[in-house]
Amino acid sequence: MHRYRTDAAWLGTARCRNCAIRDLVLFGDLRDPDFGLIQLPIDELRIEPGAALYHVGEDGGSLYTIRSGLVKLVQFLPDGTQRIVRLLRCGAVAGLEVLVGRPYEHTAVVLQEAEVCQLPRAVVERLSKETPRLHARLMERWYQSLHQADDWLTALSTGSARRRLARLFLKLAADCPGEPVRLSGREDLGAMLGLGMETASRTIAEFKRAGLVRETMPNVFVCDGPALEAVDREG
Amino acid sequence: MHRYRTDAAWLGTARCRNCAIRDLVLFGDLRDPDFGLIQLPIDELRIEPGAALYHVGEDGGSLYTIRSGLVKLVQFLPDGTQRIVRLLRCGAVAGLEVLVGRPYEHTAVVLQEAEVCQLPRAVVERLSKETPRLHARLMERWYQSLHQADDWLTALSTGSARRRLARLFLKLAADCPGEPVRLSGREDLGAMLGLGMETASRTIAEFKRAGLVRETMPNVFVCDGPALEAVDREG
DNA sequence: CGCTCTGTTGAGCGCCTTCAAGCTTAGTGG
DNA sequence: CCACTAAGCTTGAAGGCGCTCAACAGAGCG
């Protein structure tokens, strides 16, 4: 059973009123009086790749807003293998399940250095009771998670290795238009696509030979979008 | 592209105050004054197997509470093949996405004769604004959907055909303890497990030969729970 | 230099897919 | 009542794809 480190650097107490990405985050619709209801400090943390926000099964004290970086949500199978069920980027929320009194459903592991806001459960619950403005945002977050989960199943767990990989590249490229796609190792790649890591490696090698992607640095890829879409459509 | 019928029999206007499964449904926590806020009729429908509650991409006017029966949520791949992403039973809600202004994400098809309450979007939104009691229930429903989606991925889309099928039987058996498990054809079975229908058929045949399940009637199975759990654990 | 960790590549095998034929059952019309 | 049909299920055979085991290369680090 994997065990991830859980260290984090404290960046300060978040000042939500002046949040730089306020239109993206959970508290984006709050008005001035609402902020008075926040009576616990909201910590802002910087977390290194490899560290975990939380572990599956722990009793959830907080949810987390991802301000930057990349986080994977992992589930473990009885035999110890792991499956990545979702990726979280800027604006996403991890640990929504604590709002319905459940322990964490996944282990949340940082893949690319991340800044997160740690929102104590009590704060969100209090706000949720007092101001309806938060509800719409919360539902939006539930929806996004659910949508991504369904999408993950049909797009990344269906069809041949070639197609799954092509679809993954297209998805990641769409998330950060104009930027190269950054992955985090062949092992994780396999865990996302439901493939062995050797198969993931081989398929990437094949894509590189075919010119569908170029690995400019280790785990950094420039993609040929149209060509990848063709792979998704091929016989 | 599959096309499902969408006929339904009108059973009457739901009387939520006296709902027989009130502790299960979305409106379970409402108090007497809340019901005054429901100003549109809530239809109660009976729907035959094969008919659809709604189709993917349609603009959602309503969500649906399943009162009885079984409903599958289906997504279609570009090549026309379909993937079942979730099953809904008594107490579950279909079409939550309309609450965040999205068109339906799936096609919802009845597998076993179902009774459903059709909740106009406006009703739920109105109630959601006025009474916080609905919020907890709504979040609970979002959570259940998300939990099932994640579970579906790790349990039913990972590992060999034998293990997937064993896990499916265990899941369905857990949903209706004491009752035999009812499936709805080998084609759907494949679509749930991410397998071809021939493989689904073969694997079921193998299970029957091994005594893991007994098909007492077409598509009705009595399961040997412990033996199926052993399959899930085997090398 | 040796160690570890990650990624690559090879070889063999087993499972699943695909194509195809035959079977059962139910429905239809003679 | 029985042919005929159609749909769903089963089963066979062949082939390919991905898994597994394994060896090896390169990078980073002590």
C-alpha cells in the first residue's frame, strides 16, 4: 500500500476578499457581510509534488480549493494497485464529500507544485447555512466533479490503448490551451488509462515515432491536435 | 445511433406530503409550509422498460426521482457504441445537471418498469432558494452520484472480465438483499463492464458452470456471495 | 563507483475481440 | 398447428492486443 508524505508549507491566512482568482473559487459570489461569517482562519498552503492533501478513509476536517498546480485523486484496489479517478486543476475543489459527513473517498496527491486553500468544514457549513449565494457555486463544483468522472469513464477507460492515450492528450491540451502538456510519469499514466505502465510507455513511444507528440523535456509534450483526433476516430 | 421510445403513463399528480417513500426522496425534509412553494404540478409517471426519461443533449426541463424500478444512464461514443455509466434505483435522482443549467449528460433508459416523479426544474430551484432544508438532500444526491461514478470506474472498469462480473453481481446483490439479481440482457452487461457482449455471455456461462450463480429464469440470478468475493480476490 | 528509480524494449502468453455459425424463444401469419 | 422470421443468446475459431516477466539503459545521488 502506497503511503504519501503529507507535508506542506504555510503561506499565510487567506484573504478571500482580495483573492486573485476569486471568480473561479467557491467563495467567488460572497458579498462583504458574508465574509464576517468566516470565523476560523483559512490557511493557504504550498504543497510539493508527491505530498498528499489527505488520505482515503480519513475523517475529513477540510476541503481544499486548488489555486494552482495539479492534483490527482487516487483510489486503491484490494490488490494494492491504484487507479487515478480524476485530476484537479486551478479552481477545482477537493474533498466535497466531507460536506455530507463522509470520510475522504480518495487520496489526493499533488503532481505539480500546488497552492491550495484549506477550508475547514465548519466554515463552509456555516456559510452554506447563512448565504444562499454559496449554494450555486457548490452545486457547480459537484457537477464538475460528476461530469469529469463520467467523462473519464467513457473517454479514458474505453477502447484501445492508442485511443485512450490520444483522448487523454486532447483533454489535457484543452485544459491549458497553448501550453505543452505535462505528465507525471508512466506509472501514473497507466493508472489514469487503466493500462499497465509498460503499455503506456510503449504507446507513448509509438506516438512519438509517428510524430503525434514531441517530448521536449521528460514528461513535457507538444501535441499535434488534429492528428490525435484522427487516432480517436480510426478503425 | 440508438433511439429509445419515450412514452409514459400518467399516474396522477404527486402528493408529496403523503409520499410513501418520503424518507428516501429529495423532498423528504420539507415541512408543511414548504409545500406551499410548489406551484407547478409534479407528475407521477409509470414507464415501461425500453423507454427513456430523457435523451443526452436535450435541454433539461425536469429532474426525476426514481420511486421504483431500475434506470440506466448511458453515454454514447463517437463510433456509436454505448457505455452504461450508472444504474439508478428507488430513491435516486436523475438529471441533477439541469440544476446548474446544463443539458442532460446521459440518456436515461428504463430497464425494469419504473415509477418516477417528474420534478420541474423551476420547482426545485424555487424550493432551493427558499428553504435550506432541501440543500442537504441535494448535496446528498450529488454525493451519491459521484460516489457511484468513482466506484463504477474502479470496480467495474478495472481488472479481468471475471473480476468485473463478480463485482457487479456483488454490488447488485447488495442493493437488494435477499432478492435475486435481475439483469437486462448480455448487451447491457457488456456496456456496464466495458466488455464485448460475447465476452459477457461467455463469462456468465462460466460462472454458471462453476456454480457461482444460478440463472433461475432468463436474466434472473441467484448468487453465491462468498464464492464471488473469492473470485474478486483470486490471483 | 554502486545504488536506486524511471523509462525503454523484448519475448511469450493469455485474455478479450471479432467474425461467424448455430441455437432458443417468442411472435406472426398462413 | 406449424412454418417462418427475428432477436437474443451461446459457442467456436482465429488473431491481436495488452499483460507479465525480464533485461537493460540513463539519470541522479550518495
